[in-house]
Amino acid sequence: MSDQATLSVTMLGAGQEVGRSCCVLQYRGRTIVCDAGVHPAYSGMASLPFIDNLDWSTVDCILITHFHLDHAAALTYITEKTNFKDGKGKVYMTHPTKAVHKFMMQDFARMSSSTSDALFSPMDMEMSIVSIIPVSVHQLINVCPGVSFTPYHAGHVLGACMYLIDIAGLKILYTGDYSREEDRHLVKAELPPLRPDVLIVESTYGVHSLEGRDEKEGRFTNLVHSIIRRGGHVLLPAFALGRAQELLLILDEYWKKHPELHNVPIYYASNLAKKCMAVYQTFIHTMNSNIRTRFAKRDNPFVFKHISNVPSTRGWEKKIAEGPPCVVLASPGFMQVGPSRELLELWAPDARNGLIITGYSIEGTLARDIMTEPEEFTGLKGNTIPRKISVDYISFSAHVDYAQNSEFIQAVKAQHVILVHGEQNTMGRLRAAMTSKYKERDEDVKIHTPRNLETLNLSFRGERVAKAIGT
Amino acid sequence: MASSVFYKWASRKDESRVQFDGTGITVFDLKREIILSNNLVKGNDFDVHVYDPATNQELRDDAHIIPRSSSVIAKRLPVFRPAKSRIPIYIGNAPGAIPTSDTVIRGTTTWHKGALSKRFDGKEEPSPLKPA
Ligand SMILES: [Zn+2]
Ligand SMILES: [Zn+2]
């Protein structure tokens, strides 16, 4: 038993919740942190992962899976405000993730500075960004003796990857957010070529099934069209980057096919996205064949024909809201503050208007609350606003559903499966479903659902690790 | 003249401080000031804990008095049922503590400067809000 070593897995965030992903792996004296996100339902320090119990100077590396704020926005605080830089720790993310992360953080800092909830200065942000080491998918990276990793495509958003991590021979696959369905611009998540000992996997949708792509897109475009036909405005709250690009590709194509809609503008309300379009255009080679073929034919799919940027003048929301029918894609996706919230408050009282929630909505945000279709809701100024606007939910959020997730989990064949990034009940149902699946087949696979700061200790014997290397 | 007690979030490089009048501050009031000055008033999934840096012992007794000019370590740790968070206990009578909207303005770099409601003369004067 002397050669028994223990892997400790501690969630500082995203343990039985969605938001502030941050997972600490400790094995044979090495410490690896996967993701450093904030919780979108909170602001300031309350949005950070539970970082106080870790000595950050002992961290060997931080691996960021993708640019979404719930996976990356706490990075600046960790590198600049903790003792992380007293140690030898390195920070890695893919090239496109780094390129977009920079813009995301500038925007994040600008938004939070207006509420005096700022966690760091613009200078801190610059310092943090220069220290990030960009990596390519499929590249094997040696971090320090005994620690290496390889990123694999995760689908989800541009640049998103999973990490296959090797610590002293023990192999851990950390998926981050992932999708197994090819969409209009991204490749789907890959199955890594070897069998890890531990799989740490997202569980956002638990045992839910999502509709197929064609069905979903059809429902979406029909709905948009019918709202316009009844003389209404269409509000699509979405994060500036990620799914927004997919929605724009769908709308642009639909408009092309429907000349009767050509006088109906589609507005894309994001300066951030305008900046990031250049990044999307730069990384076309990482996208799927659909996009690459169009690009090769000099038809750049990210040069939209029917999408206009909103005027960047103050009060544009009001101007557009009072104008003729239109479609507006506005951030933020959860509508706490900002353009999407402002438009919602202006459009909510008119039954002709329509709101379509297009992504996963985190508990505690207005986007989630409004899905219950309340008679009224509270405006930012504390006023009561009647809700007559129609509310629909069509998820384009590019996470795996139950069928895809359980298939992937089984294909990976890890002995220990750790579910993260899911609400408590959702995760519980997935665990129950997977447990019975394995029981039927008499397979001994352990499924864990640790809460934040509840350290999970998994023991591995030396031989088992050696065997894993050989396979 | 204002007195200070210093606190450092366990994961942070630098220290912050809380100012008050008198020779010491109760754990209760210190926690309250930490919660207010870091805009943690709306927290419902965590508690703030403070520790003696020399012994690493948690200072659990809210009535305990921390002498001025000393330092403590602070940690934000999760609670698993929102109703169990003790944050509201500490901010029960704080001005601006009513969570009206997302825009409760409170700095993170400046600490709460409002007058404390208590005197600190080193003598026991338990807060009326002290939990049982
Ligand atoms: Zn994501
Ligand atoms: Zn996520």
C-alpha cells in the first residue's frame, strides 16, 4: 500500500452550481487549477470562487478552458491580487481564447467600474493578460517536471477546449463546457485518444434533452418572423460573444431567403462584438468545414449582409424601441443591467413584442425569473413594469444534453466521473441516471458530485497508474 | 483619533483596514465592516470568518474584542443553504443594507467611514443585534 497516492479534487466554484468554475487538482505535491470564473448572478467579491483556502503560490498552473466569464473572469484577480505570482505558476489558454479574453475583460472591467464593485484596475488586467501563455489544440505542453497537458476541441464557443492533464502518470480529463453537435461555425468536442483515470465533466443540462438543430432553428426563425408580422420588436438577449455569432449566422441566412424582411433591421448591439469579429475572422481555420469552405470561396460568413450595428450614441435604446419592428441582439444575456435590460423594460408592456431567451439562464438572474412569465417585474429604478411581451425559450447554448453527455461519459471510460457546472438537483438526476446505467451493466464506475470546498480524495495505486500509461 | 484593525483576506497579498473610535473593536463589528466595505451585503451563499493570524484559531465569539492596531485573517467560505448564511445578521441595521437593486454603491478600495453606533472603551457593551 506504500505506493498509494491520493488525488484531491476541490471545487472552489461550480460545485453543485453553475457559475464561477474553479477546480483544484492536487496529486503528488502538484497543484493544477482548471478555470477561474466569476458567478454571473453576483457582483464584486461575492462573485469570486472560494479562493481563500488555497495558497496560490503553490499552484503549478492555471488552465482556462474558454473565454466565458464564468470560466475566465476571476483570473485577473487571482494573478494580480493573490500571492499566485510569488510562485512559479503559469497560466495557459488557447490562442483564440486569449484574443477574446482580452476584450471580454476590458468590457467586464468597464461594466464593473461603473458600479464601484471593481475587483481590479485596468493595469492589473493588462499585467494578467501578458502573463498568459497561448497554446494550440493538440499541442503537448510540459508545465514542470511531472505535469503536462494537451488541449482538445470542446465545441461550445470559439477557442473552447478540454484539457487532458497528466500529473505523475495520473490522467485527468477536464471538459469545461462542451458540445457534441456541430453547429454553423464550430467543430464538435473530440473524444481524447486515451482513457483517463478521472473525468471531470459539465452537467448543465442534467438529464434534459435538447431539440435537434434543424427543429430548433426552424422554431427560432418562425418565431422571429411571426413577432415581426404582428408588428412587434424582437429582443434576443445574448452574450456579446459565443452564441451571438451563431444566432447572427442563422438570422443572416434567413433574411437572405426572405426578401419581404429586408426592410426589417437586425441590430447587433455590441461594441465588444465588433472588436471581436476580427478575432473570429482570424481564427476561421479552427472552425468547421462549412465555414472554411465558404471562406475559401471568398464568402466571409462573418461579414453579415443583413445585420447592422446600433449607433453608438447615447440613448439609442429608446430611439430603436420607439421605431418600427426590428430584431435586436443585445447583451448581457442575463439582462441584469445594460442594453438588453433597458430594451426589455421599454418593450415589456406591449404584447406585440417578443423576448426570446436563447441560452442557459443562471439562477438568480432576470433572464431566469422572466421565464416563469410573471404579470410584472421590477425595473432598475425600482418601478413596477407590466409584462405583456411574449417570452419564449429556445436554447442555443451549445452544452451537451443528456444523450450526448451520457454517451461521451461512457465513451471516455474513466473510473471516476466528477460532475460539475450543474445545479444541485439537475446534477443529482444525472448522477442517478448514470449510476443505474452502470449498475445494469455491472460496471464499477464512481460518480461524484462534490460541493464547493468539499474535497474529494481518490486513491490510486502505483500499478493502476502504470497500467493506464500503457493503454 | 481613529483607531484601526487590519484584516487580510487569506488569499490576498495586501491588507485592508477598518477604522473606528476607541481601543478595540468587537468581532461582530469587524465582520460587519468587512462585509460592508467589500460590498458583500447581498451574499446568501457564504459567511465571512475571521482568524487570529498567530494561532490560526477562528475568532468565533462575536463579542470578543480585537485590540486596535492588530491584524486578523479573513475568509469567505460557502454555506450550503442560503437561509443559513449569517451575513444578514451582521448588516441588520446597516444603512443601505436593503438589497433594492443591483446598484448599491459602495467602494471596495475605501472602507466604510460612517460612525459606528457603539463606544469602544474596552468595556463590555454587547451589540443589541448579537445573535443568541
Ligand atoms: Zn461556456
Ligand atoms: Zn460555463
